[in-house]
Amino acid sequence: MILVTGGAGYVGSHTVLALLDKGMDVVVLDNLSTGHRDLVGNATLVVGDLTDKSFVESVFEKFPIEGVFHFAAKSIVPESMENPDTYYRNNIIGTINLLSTMKNHDVDKLVFSSTAAIYGEPDQIPITEESPKKPQNVYGHTKLFIEEILKQYFRAYALKSVSLRYFNAAGADPEGRAGEDHNPETHLLPIAFNVALGKRKEFTIFGNDYPTTDGTCIRDFIHVSDLAEAHLLAFEKLESGELSCHSFNLGSEKGYSVNQIVQTVKDITGRDFPVTYGERRAGDPAILIASSQQAHEKLQWRPKYSNLESIVSTAWMWHKKRFK
Ligand code: UDP
């Protein structure tokens, strides 16, 4: 049985679906602070918090857990800057409770949800796994910290792990079973859809004076179902012994400007809407594009859904149905 922490959240729920599709037994541990009960499919859901060590122990006592996919974390960048205390306690202490419980129960395989935010403003594009790590926000710092902690748990206790550093996760399950549902919503595509649906008056692009082709930020969007697949591949490599303590960038290796994305949203939804330019958002690097060569080579990972059209159209299908 696989334990998925944060399995009711965005990337977590798509990974739960991928595991269930493969016929695996899945137990989801989620405090439902941002996740949704209806997104865990037929997995068993236990509601509780990783910061509660005795609760985590009770989950490992109850279920025959063989491996862990760890998504549970607070992940809103501006919130992390306002409240580092909550972020460090939740993300770091929660993870240490999880790792310590895994160690007590001889569970030695973990796939960890990391982020491109650990790099901060890159010196070079594309970003490789070896690029300097200078997180510009507390959220990114918590994830980098955890990657370091994982190295020590491997060295000292042989707890094996793969950390997956996502670039911009987007899109929705092509079968419409899951998708993005944040409250409050801060991400580009769902906000643009809300404007397309007339739920917001206009779309504000944060900054058009960046050193890029059209002045707006450039991002590497990766389909959430491709991310889910990478987690399964990483787990297989831990099981086979091919990997033991590793980190991979997960991106499409293609950059699109915010302007281009907004135009694609207009094309795919068939709705025109007002767009304005606002101030830059604090902590946004100008360009983030991944090199995912290592994931291609060592995980044999091949993104299937990550062209911009299928990202935007799967996300739009989900959004229309969920928020009509
Ligand atoms: N963005 C924007 N307007 C919005 C939301 C996002 O211009 O209402 C921009 C944001 O500044 C960034 C890009 O879209 O350059 C992606 O932002 P998002 O919050 O979706 O993901 P992040 O890059 O923060 O993970």
C-alpha cells in the first residue's frame, strides 16, 4: 500500500489517480486545509495533520505502508513571506515527523514534491539540477531544507528518496476526474478562466518591463498528469534500486510568456476579455525554463500532455465543469 500525503491537493490528487489506474492500493493522509475530499477517488482517506506525530504513527500502525509519496505542504509564496513560522513548522516539522515514523516502521522509499522555487532567480537558462540554489521565498526555502534533510536520512538510515522539482504545474486530468481548485486562487490559468467566465472583470499581468521578448515573465508549464507519471516512475526506480537519493527537474523545457498564455486562453475558450498591465509581483524571476534531461535519461520520463494547447484545454474543461 502506498501512502500519499496531501493526496487531496492538486498534484497529489492526480498522482493518486495515476496510482489507482495502475491498480495500486492507496491511503491518502490530508488535513483538508486546502485539499478536497472528492478528489481522492477510491483511495482510503485519513484526515489529520503531519505535525501530529502520534497521528502519523497511528496511520503507519494501521496500514501496511510500503512507500510514501509526500505532497502535504503549505505552498502559497506570498503567505510564506507573511508567516514563515507557519511554513517552517508545517512543512519542516511535518516532514520530519513523517520521516521519523517511516524510519520507525522500516519504510524506506519516499518520492518528494519539490519545486523550481528552490533555485530563485537563475543565472542561466535552462536550469539544471546543478544550478545554484538561492530560494527567494520561505516556501522555496522549506523545500530546499527538506531536500537536504532527505540526504541525511539516506546517509544515516538508508531511507531512499527522489525529489521532483516541478516547474509550473498546470492542466487537469484529461478524463476530467481532477484539476486545480485553490481558494484563494493565485495561479495564472484559473484566474484567466475566471475572467473568461465573467467572474472577474479583467486579467492583470504582473509586469511588462521584464528583459524578455514581450516584457512579460516566461514560464515552463508542465501538465499535472505528466508530473503524476514522473512520481510513479521515480518510485519504480527506488524499488528496483536504480535510484537511492536523487533530485530531478520536471518541466517541458519550453518557455511561454504570460502574454502568450493569456492569448492561448482567449483562443481556446473562444472568449475575449480585458487585460491590463500591473506592477511586478514580488519574487517573480523573469524567466524559468527547465532542463529535464536527467529525468528523461534516468526516469525514462516523456511528458505526453505538456504542449500548451492540451494544458490549457484540459484545464478549461475542468474549470468550466467545477466552477460553472
Ligand atoms: N501572473 C500574472 N497574473 C496573475 C497571476 C499570475 O501575471 O493574475 C503571472 C505571474 O507573475 C508569473 C506567471 O503568471 O509570472 C505564473 O504565475 P503563477 O502564480 O501561476 O505560478 P508561479 O510561477 O508563481 O508558480
